[in-house]
Amino acid sequence: MVLFLLLILAALVLGIIGFAAHGLFYLLIIGAVVLLADLVFGALRFRQHRGHRIAR
């Protein structure tokens, strides 16, 4: 969970810097790619953990 949140924070920071700074549009693109990769990673982890619940 910490990795997921850290990657979202990094993507937001890169996106903001890429949007605000002149000539650093590539940081916005990198931030978007990191965000998409993180969302896919989170969805795969959620799907994996959802099926392995222990019934008590």
C-alpha cells in the first residue's frame, strides 16, 4: 500500500512540475505513465487479494 501511494505522489509531483515549468512537458508525460502503471499495479494487487480471503 505504501508503494502504491508513493507512486501516486511521485506521479502528481512530476505532473505538476511538467505542467508548470516551461520546456518540461516530458515530465508531465512521465507522470501520466507512472500514474497509469500504478493504477494497473493496484488493480492487479486488489484482484489477487480479493480471491484469497480466509473465512472464519
